[in-house]
Amino acid sequence: MSNQSMWSKNISFVDGQLHLSNIGATELAKEFGTPTFFLDEEAFRARATAWSLALAAEFGTQAGGVFYAAKSFISTAVAHWIADIGIGIDVCTGGELAVAIAGGISPKKIELHGNNKSVAEIDKAVSVGVKTIVMDSLYEIDRVAAAARKYGTRQAVFIRLTPGIQAHTHESISTAHEDVKFGFSIASGAAWEAVEKIAQLPELELKGVHCHIGSQIFGTESFEIAADRLLQFMGRYRDSYKRELPELDLGGGYGIAYMPNEVTVEPADVIPTLGRAVREAAAKYSLEVPSISIEPGRNIVGPTMFTLYEVGTVKDVTIEDGSVRKYISVDGGMSENARTALYDAEYFACIASRNSSAPLVQSRIVGKHCETGDIIIRDIKFPADVAPGDLIATPATGAYGRSMASNYNHVPRPPVVAVIAGKARVIVRRETEDDLLALDIAKM
């Protein structure tokens, strides 16, 4: 049907109809409604396990572990899978921490990130005993130390470093150049100021450094440069404090296929190169190879989920150049896929309920919201016979679809349905109008 890299491993097309684990799109829509996110549980587990095994194979005893980036998508069911697989999780808010714990993940497998962690979030993290808190400002160094004193513990921390790398991705998801809200700049001296501040606080134990250069990155050059600059910084620490920092977290950001001409990054594409880069940099700065951790999120969950919509209306619109664009309106939109509006993200789609031999015409797939920018796919060649009632599937929506979903126009958010071995079950239920009204306090 199309590039398999965009679809999860258990997707197939039979007589034009999409099937997940041998369940047809028409049957899925009938049972669960639309729009709905469908998650291939086997594929999720396989992708998470593959990254963990690859890291272990490359670094051996120096493999610190995979920490799944919860911001991409998390629920208590997914947290249970992560606990089963044995990897860790990276959370960046108190809400994500609560879901991780509710899902059975040990606090010793949890890292807490965030550029503006509240006092309450820090207090909760320290009280439950999270493995590591990643420092992002001088203020929170004091806040974490205060929480550690309160609970009579010594908290392990990382420093998030900004190595001054311009990753080749969208500006809004490029996070390692100087002019961003995250981390401490190496070049400006802010990172070393953080080191010196932590050294004065016995409640904190600096275990290592962290870097996340951005998201949706293809190729390895940026990761190699980051590894060198971070290990150079660790060498400076060794020279000043006469001990080596034992851990290095290289973050995530590995790209996935959204379009037919793209290919999802796999562990074998990245991990061996990271291993070589880390070992070369460690030798260059006369360091032992530290324990290496990574934080894939999108790359694990993104390709394992698709969104199923139903077409509501279709209209032909004559545009400025005199050509005709077919507008295909579906029963979702920017409330469950904000990435097109935020990042100019590109997606693919296909009719999921039947074959079509109709010619492909210039089309735009849009949502139901009262907003001109409510666009799911800006430009796509789509079958001319698309009609109300057709089912449309958009692949690779596992990351930042449901997790960034909103109630714009008071539209209830869609459910997430996990499918494995021919069986489907709801893991996040569909919101209702009663859910929306439950937050209102009527004026008396």
C-alpha cells in the first residue's frame, strides 16, 4: 500500500482495507468510533526492547539504560508495558510522574526533567526517590537541595548542558543551540557555574551531564559532536574535582517516517556510531567510558499508532491559480493533531475502508474546528471518489497526538485503543460532554 516504515509491524491491507492485527478498519470504527488512536502493543514493546538491547550490546556494563520519553505519549497501561520491558522513563511534569508511578514503574527507573519544575513537583520527586533530577536552572539547584534536606536524603542530579549545536530540524523542536530555554550553556560559562553551585551542597550528588539536541533528527553527526563536547566538559570536571562523573545521558530525538519517502531511524542506524563517538571522545580526554543512557520517545511510540477518521463532507474549491483543490473534512482535526499547525508537520493518509481506482487529485484534509488553520494534511494527492462515510487512516501519530490533544471548541478528546494478537481494548477512554462539564462551576 505504502512505505511500511510509516506503519506499525502488524498493519496490513486486504482488498484495500486497513487491518491491525487482522482486525479491519471498518470493524474497529464500528466498535470504537472515530476519531480514535489505535496502538499496536506488540510493535511498541518490540521497538522499546530493540533500543534497550542495542544499547546493552554496544556498551555492555556501561549501558545506563533506555529512558522512554513520556511526553511523546504516556498512560498507565503504557507505563505497565515499560515496567514489564524493564526500561526506565523520563518525565517532565508532576502529572507524568504520577502516571509513571501509577503504572508501576519503580522510582529508581525515573528521571525528572523540565525547565521550570515547581517546588511541589520537586518535593514529590525527592519524596518518592526518583533516580535522577536533571538540573535546568540555578534556582532549582537550591530547591532540590532543600527537598533533599527535608527528606534526609542525598539526591542524584544531572546538569542539562547546551552544547551549542544547531540540529537540522524545525526551530521549535531544536533544543541544543544557545538561544533556547533549556539547560546551561557551556560556552557562556553558565554550565560551570552550576557545577560549582552543586559542589557546595552536600544534599546533592552530581552524577553526570545530560543533553538533548532536538527532535525528529536523521543522521548521526549532531549526536557525535554533542558526545565530544559533553565529554570534554566531563574532562574539565575531572581536572577540577579529581573524580570522574560516572554517567552521560545523550537524550533522544531519533527521527521517524511520516511520509512515503522517509525511513524511520532504527537502533542499528545510531547506536554503533554513538558507541564509537563516545569511546573516541573518552580516549581523547583521558576519561573512562561513562555509563550511557538515551531517551527515545517518538521513535518508540510514533510508528506504532495510527489515527482513524470518518469523512464528513467533501467540497471542491477553486483556488487562485484556477486549479481545483478537494477539501476533505474529517471528524477530528487540530484538537488531536496539533503538529501541522505548530510545526508545519507533514503527514500521509489513505482511505482505510475500501479500494479505490479513482485518479488522484489535489486535496487537503481538514478538521471540524472553527479555525482556518485546522489542517491535518495541507497537500496530498487523494482519490477523487472520496466521499462522506469513508474511513481515512493517518499513520505515525503515536507521538504528540493524544499527548498534545486539546478540547478546542469543546470537542472531547479521542480514545486510545491498544491492539494485540487480534484483540482490541481501550486504554484511554473517549472523553464525553459530561467530562467537559464536570470542570465547570455553575454560578449560584
